[in-house]
Amino acid sequence: MKRFFTNRIRIVLVTAVLLAVVLAVVSSLTGMKLPQMVVQGVLTPLRSGVSKLSDRSQQLYDYIFRYESLLAENQALKEELAAIEDEARDAYATKQENERLRAALDLVNANEDYKLVDAYIISTSSADWSNTFTINRGSNVGITEGMCAITAYGELVGLVSEVGVNYAVVKSVLDSSLEISATIAASGHSGMVQGGYASGLDGLLRMNYLPSSATIRNHDQVVTTGSTVYPRNLVLGHVVDAGFDDTGVAKYALLQPAVDVRSLEQVFIVTEYNAG
């Protein structure tokens, strides 16, 4: 046991001597004193670690800054895109309105006896057998009950049924309470048109009281016959089917309305025309 401790002491002493020699040689070569070498040896790894930590912190800061910049840029681009889309919608709406007004002008030029008041649809109402909408014009611009509403392209939309100072309610052609004298343009056969609600044909018109001998073809255009209520040759729709009524004596025709009332934005009220 004593010999074992003696060996360990010898190893420690030899190691210490060798370390002292190495330190002396390094000190001689570098000109650094022993305390400086010890401090340098301790601080060098610490400096390296701090430097790496500083680099990591800078990288993290740069990433966060770039991320925030990208978020701000993304938000700005979204707002710019939304503004462009709004401008495009406004431009399209203006274009559509201009086209309708030009068409209405052409309609008036072709029918010099027409006087029209333009109006926008502000609400709609649909129930069993009934279909109406409200416009933003009323008695203050000369609209009265019994005037008809048309599109800029001469398509019949409905009949004014109620009037306020600055609004009016219009029964659309789909309303089954309206009966409109009409003619198949190609053949000249006449009948009465009303909304298809009464016969369970939602969205269609039905032309009744056609002669049993009438030749009815799909796509035939149906127009108003003309009366004190409806000007002549307003387009009601086009034939999509036909058959005999329950009596077997007269024929009927089913019509696709010339205009989709549900998609309308603007109508024109015929305040005056020559009923001739």
C-alpha cells in the first residue's frame, strides 16, 4: 500500500515537473507570464462562447425584424389588392350602368313617345303566387300606380302596384295576379300571360287561351299586344314548352321570362307612351 502511494506521488511530481517545463517553454516563446497564460486559457473559451451567442442573437433579431417587415408588407399588399378590386368593381358597375343608359336612350329614340324614369331595386319579396320588388323612386318623380317597369332593352319586368313619395312597389311578371295580353311574334297568335306560380311552375310564365290550331315552336318570342297599360312589343319571354289545357279545347305555352327578375339592379318606369 505504501509503495502504491509512493508511485502515485512520483507520477504527480513528474507530471507537475513536465507541466512546469511546458509552461516555462511556452512563456519563453510567447513572452506571457504564467498568470496571463492561465487567464488566457480560461477566457478564450468564454470569449468564443460569448461571440457565438452574440452571433446567434443577431441572427435571431434579424429574423424577427425581417418577419415583421414581411408581415407589414403582406398586409400592405392585401390592402392594395382590396383597393384595386374595389376600383375594378366600381368600374364594372359604372360600365354596366352606362351600357343600360345607352340602351335606354336607343329604346327612347326608337319609341319617341316613351318617357322613362330610371330606378334601382332596393328590396325584393317572394311568396306563394306573389313576386314583387321595391324601387327607390316614387310619386316625387311622377310615378303612379299602373305604370309598367321595363329594362333598357325593352323587356317587360312588371307593373307598379303601390307608390310612396320616394319609393314604389312593382309586381313582377312572375306574380300570378298579373294577366298580360300577349302575342307570339312569329305566328301572331294571342293569349294571356301570367306568372307560373298558380300552376306550380316557379320561375316560368304561362300563356293561356291560345287557339287549338296554333302552331307553337320552342324559342318563339312572345311580346305584349299593346294596351293602355303596356306598350306594344315589349318582350315577355320565349317558348320552352306547349300543350293543351285541361279542357282540351285551347292550347297553352310555357315561357322562359326574357329577364331574370332576381338578378336585376335597375329598371325603367314608362311614365308616358302613346297607347294609339
